[in-house]
Amino acid sequence: MENRDIFVISGPSGVGKTTLSQLLLKNVNNLAFSISYTTRPPRAGEKNGVDYFFIGKDEFKSMIAKGEILEWAEVYEHYYGTSARFVKEALMKGHDVLLDIDVQGARHVKRYFSQAVLIFILPPSLEVLKHRLLKRHTESKEALKKRLKEVKEEIKNSKKFDYIVINKDLKSALGEILAIITATKTRINKKWPQVKKIFHV
């Protein structure tokens, strides 16, 4: 379990985290994706158990009380959280884990799992992000204005992450994240047991 890694993807809404996560699952072996729980209603096209586990606030609070949620946050009046059982079981089975969660949750995971690698995804500019959010047609003008205002605070918090990737285009952003994963896997603490076995040192 201690030799396995947790990769956390965070960033403003609309920056491409979901798409990048899907691409990582196709390109990285032995990577398990933790599907978050949320109390917000599904958006058009979203499926329960695929995009999120959609549950009520009472059930979510009950899971927190029972210690079943590894990290959680309230974002825009809705709760989001990560299953503690899923993460622990995936690590025990020898899988690396990929999380797509908010900034607050990422820092909590890092405190709990020191090996977690925090990757913050940014848009090339605020104008590009606004355009992407407008294309989704999922929020009112007021909600969009509020979200963009809070983006700057999220960006300030990115200084506390291990890596920053600017998602100008998916191919280059994916390439950078894959490079981060490769670098993590070739750290001395990961490779030394193999070196000892091969060279008997």
C-alpha cells in the first residue's frame, strides 16, 4: 500500500478536469478512479455511479458521521466528498488512485496520505474559462459571475500544490500529467527495492 500513489486533479470548474481524468484512465495502467459523492442534482447527460454518486444531504451527513468520507467540502451550497473505503481498498489491492476533487479536499487528502501528488489544472486565461463555462449552458448569469469571482481565490491556492498544468490543449496537458506520473514512479524510494534485487547492493 505504501508503494502505491494517489494522484489528485484539482482546478476551477470548466478547466477540463473530467476529460483529462478520462484520458488518464485510458493511458495509465493500474489506475483506479474514485467517483465522488455529491448532493447536487445531475446535469444533463450525467449518470449516477459514472459521473458521481448522487445522494441526499441527510445521507451525505450520515456518511460523514460514520467516517465513510475521506474528504468533503460544501461548494455552491452542495456537498462533494470522496469515499474513504474505495481509496483504502484500491490501495490495498495494489492500484494507484486518481481523484478529481476541489482544492480544500486535495489538501485534506495530502494530510492523510503524504504520498499524494497534487496537480492543479489551470485554463490559459480567465476569458477562455468563461467561454468554456458559457458553452456548457448549465448555470445562470449570476451563478457564472459568482463562480468566476471565486476562481482567483482557487488560483491563489494552487501555490500549495505539487504541480501546475495549464490546459491550453488536451494533448499537451495530458502529456504533462503523464510526465508527472512517470517522474513519481521513478523516484528513488520507488526504484530502490528493484535496484537492490537486480544488483544485490
